[in-house]
Amino acid sequence: MQLKSGEEKINVDWHQSTLIAQQLIQPERNQLGFHSQGRMPISIRPARLIQRSTAFMNLKYKEIARLTPSEIESAILRNEPRELSRAVLAAALYPDDPQWAQAICVRLFDHANANVRGNAVLGFGHIARIARQLTEEWVKPIIETALGDPDSYVRGHAHSAADDVEFFLNWQVNRPR
């Protein structure tokens, strides 16, 4: 993307959309708390920010179908990211054997594709919520590592998983500051 002189690139994820909306509605205040002549700083381009912050609103929910263990194992062998993203969630959401579902998430947490990694980490949260059991020695370090992942999708799901294991399993997750 080409930036014009005086513009700065702003990366926005969906967590920031509320803050951005407030900034667009309320003009920036100066050091004394007064509005700066009712205008936004030149570096902020409201149309682009709205477009980026509302991009997630175009997503459509697709229910995760229950898959058999053999179907999930076959998906892992095919290694197709879109299929794996759903397969790891199916394992976590329908954990007939929570230890097996945990093992699937552990296998996929370091996948090259960020969606697969993020969903694998999110799967730990689902297993904690549904089955109320995970192996802390395996899972806690994975969640803590994912909190520092370079991809915001993975980090966001790591925060969700950390919240779930803290609430449902009474773990204490070390979060980056």
C-alpha cells in the first residue's frame, strides 16, 4: 500500500475497533483536555480506519461439524490449512476423549499456517471449558508461547485460551506485559 506524505500506516485488529470508533466520534483532546478545534490529526484517515475495523463484520459463522477421529487424522495427513483449521476445532469441541483432543491441539499448535495455530490454541480453551481437564505441563507453556506469536490471530486466541484455563482449571498463565 502506498502511503501519501504525512500518513502513517496503522495496523488495526478487531479488538481495537471500539477504541477507533470512539476516536472517530470524539475529536482528539490536547494536553489541557480541550478538543483540538474539532478536527482529527492528519495522520488518521477515518475512512480507512472504519474499513479496516469493520472488516471482521463481513465474516459469516459456519458451524463446526463433528468429525470422527479417523477423519481428523486424515485431515492432518492431507495438511490442507482450511481443512485443518476446522478439524482441530472439531476435535476440541466434541471431545469424546479429551486427552486425544488435547494431543491433536498439541500436534497443530506450531503449524506454519496462523489459522491452524490459532485454532489449535483456541481448542485448549474449548477443552478446558467443556471437559474441564488438560495436562498443565504440556498446555500451559504452549499457551504462554502463543501469547507472543507474531500473528495477531494466534495471540488473540491465546488470550481467549488463557482466560478459559484460568477460569475453568484455576491455572495461572504468565502473560507478556
